[in-house]
Amino acid sequence: MRVGHVLVACCGIASLCVAIEAAEVVDVKQSPLEVHVERAFPNISIERPVFLTHSGDGTNRLFVGSQYGRVFVLPNDEKAEEAQLFLDITDRVTYKDEENEEGLLGLAFHPNFKKNGEFFVYYTAKSEKHLSTISRFKVDPANPQKADPASEEILMTLKQPFWNHNGGTLVFGPDGYLYVGLGDGGKGADPLLSGQDLSTLLGKILRIDVDNKSPGLAYAIPKDNPFVGREGARPEIYAYGFRNIWRMAFDPANGDFWVADVGQDLLEEINLVTKGGNYGWSLREGKQPFKNQNQTAPTPPIDPIWDYPHNESWGKSITGGMVYHGQKVPALKGSYLYGDYVSGKLWALRYDSKGSKVVANQPILWPPSLPVVTFGSDEQGEVYFTTVTSGGRIYKFVEGPTP
């Protein structure tokens, strides 16, 4: 289904619009799910909770990051009274409300965190204007509830041309490598044409080995990265053609790599990403041609599996999520959960991998419809999301219709 194409191709002919839209949605289930949303951890509020994750070490703890530069840890208990401060790097992180795509943006725990105590963060540094930084930190050996701020090892810095479109998601893949989601560098319309330029890291997903080091680097380049040895291409690149990746996740059940890319004028998109893939920006927005069509594409663009238009029924800024594998809400099993920051709407998308098509995109209704900032899961596969309203809150999904 190509929701955005309906609006663009119709050219104002109302009757034709209805006919095309009806034809395209007939095979996609869109009835609201009997699932509702409730506040999780009602005693806890965290300012600008920009990510939520777990450490994968069997402790069942949750970690929530404030964009200002703090990471908090809390027990996975609805009765939890407070979140403890796990890491404070506000002395080296910059955040301003008028430049609100900077700050502490991502965190990923090493797959072997239980033994090595290592985790990785992505933040905007105070030391230099618009400087994205990816660093390794370690837990305080004397206190597993605290990280050691002095343990920082900077792996990579990236000078951003503008304050927006920084991406910021860090996630380890099933191969044990660290994946980094980056935006095109900002402003609008990809002024530096970064998306299709393999000589820059902007507008890309990177794949690096944090357990080894290549000459002159604080990390190693996996030998099977798709552009290793290609003249003029950065070997860290795994996939390219992105505008501003806002959250990406691997499905632990089958390894599918889900990436949401925020659009510009018309469309928001969801991609299933493969090694070496080109996802179109800024030749295209979603599946539509964009005004930068005079660029040369290193490889043919790959269509998103789903896109939706900018309007009141949908939204204007996608917040990517993850596939649900929890036990508490059977209706969500195997669905990719995502939302929209502007409209506050939520959906559960089902993808038929054998047929290579979306078979359902069902709304999850919740009356507040607050801005959806990020998604995360606990060790049991239960999925949560956050908003920045009312001091910053965490929400969960519950079986049954909205009360």
C-alpha cells in the first residue's frame, strides 16, 4: 500500500482519489485494535525521556535517557518510587530547546555487558558546535547501579553542518556489531546532497566493530561491510539514502532490520534495511521523486515497505519503534509498533515477509494522543514508549479496548 501516492497522484480529482485509495487499501487491515495505553511506572517522571532500553544482563532493569545528558535506571516494577541516576554527562552534553535535535540521543549496551560492563552513547558535545560524539563507557566496578563518567573512550566524532537531523540511534545487531543511525546533517532538502554521497557518513547507517581496532581508528571496520575497498566511499557505511533516522531496531525473532525515516514535505516512511541498500533520499521522499533528482544514485533505490502522508489523519514526523514479542498483549504479537511525534497517533503494522507486503496497519487508540518520542522494550519483550509532556512519562500497551 502506498498511502502517500494516493494524495500526490490524484491532483485534486476527488472521485479519482477515492477510487485509487480504495483499491490500494483493500488488502491492508486498518481497523483499530482492541488494545489501549496506560501510564507505566506512574511514580516516575524524567525530563525529555529520549530513549528507553534494557541492559540484557538478566537484572530486568530499565534505563531511560534524558536528552539533557543523564541516564536513569529503575527496576521493572510498576510500584517503583524513583529512578536512580546511572550516568551524568551533562558537563559534556549540549542541549537547547531551540535546537532540540541535539543532546544525549542514544544508548546501546554491549551484548556481553554482563561480563565487560561496557555500553555506548551518542551525544552532541559542548566542546565544539554541532559535534556528534559516539563513546564507550563502563560501569563502576564497585557499584553496578552506577556508570563511571571518567571511563569515557571516544570512538568517533562527526561534525554536523546544522543542528537538526542528527539521527542518534545506537543498536547492536545479531552479528555483534554496533549500528549507528545518522541523518543527512540538517536544514532542509539535503543542501549538501549527503544522502546519496558515499564519501560522507551523513544520511547513512554505519556498522562498526567495537571489540577491535583498525589502524588509526578507535574501532574496526568489518571486512564484509558493503563499501569496503570502494574508491571514494566510507567503509563504515552499511546502508544509505536516509534523511533523518528516528529509531531503528532489529527483530530478535528473524533479524529483520526496521528503520523509520522522517520525511520533509509529503511522506513518512518505514524501511526494512539490507546491507548496501539505497533508501532513496534525496532523490526521493518515500516513493515519490524529490527535487534533487539530478543526483547520481550509486545503486538503485529500494522502496519503503510503508509510507504515510502529512495530514491530520496521520501526522508529520514518524517515531520508529520495534516488533512486539511480549506476552501481555497477544493482539500485538509480531507487530511493528510505531507512532508520530506531531499527531501522537500509534499503529501496529504487520508485514508478510513471504509475500513482501504489509497486510495490516491498525491504529491503537489513546485519547491523549501526546507526542510520541521513542519506543523501547524490557527483557521480556514488552514494549513501552515515552512522551515529553507533564515532566516526561513512560507508557505501556494493555490488552482490551480503551476504557
